[in-house]
Amino acid sequence: MDRPAVKMLRKLCLAAIVVGLSFLAHAADCIPFQQAAQHVGEDKCIMGKVMRVKASKGVHFLDFCEDQMACPFTVVVFSHDLKDVGDVRRLAGRMIEIHGPVKLYQGRAEIILSRVSQVTGGTALLPPLPKEYDVENRGHYSAGHLYSKKLKPAKAKPNATATYDYDVESEPPE
């Protein structure tokens, strides 16, 4: 190889190493979800695998344990934030890192997810909600219909006794 190509290759390798180390340092700042309760009141990065995404009364919960009631941490997404966050249902089964203030609610630590930028890792790009997804209707897809059955207009039947001003065989009047 010629000398400029070797210099360029060294610079690229060095840049890749720096980026990789900064990623590892960033990941080292995240704590496992089991330790979240020890950091209530702090702005933290919490990491864990989302076991399931559950919706209840328009609010979505990201559960990190099989038994959600025994789990020490959860992520809450309110219905009015879904348009800014995206389709959180896609996070089920994935490792995520979530950034934000750790709060205590009913004895459990939680982070409220209100912006997609709070989620990092392999799932940073959440798809937007489907257009037919109705956030205000507690997660159901249909916004509803005014009538339960679609009314069809009645077809007009031709009148057999109708009279016309001209004869069929002659020219129509002008």
C-alpha cells in the first residue's frame, strides 16, 4: 500500500476505536432496571429487556418482568405522548435503554416516556403510530362510527305510468 492509504486506514481505525469506546462508556452509565429504586429523584439511564407492553385506559406500560406486580421498575407512556414517542408496542422483547428522571409511584420506580429521544440502543427508531390507531379510545384501532349500520340511499324505481312529452319513435323536442 502507498503511504497516504496507510495513514487514512490508521485514522479510520482510530476513529472506530474512539466511537466504540464512547459507546461502551455511555452504556456503562446505564444501570439495570433492578437498581432503579435506589436512584429515585435522579436523572438516570435504565436498561433492561421489555417483556411486554400493556395498555390500560389509554396508558401504555413497558414491563421488564414476567410478574408486573412484583417488578421494581416500569416505563409509563401516556396517551397524549404516543404521537411524539411512536409505536411503543414494537419494543416488546427488545433490550432498551431509557433516560429520564426516576420517580416513585405506588412503591415502584418508573420513568415517564414522553419523547422518542429518551430511548436509545438498538431500538432508537420507533415507527410512528398507525394512522388508524386511536390514542384517545384506549388503544383501539377504530375511532368509531356515527351509525352502527351504514345507511344506503333508497333506489328510485321507474314509474310505469309516467307520461312523456314526446313519442319514442319521433325526434325529441328542441
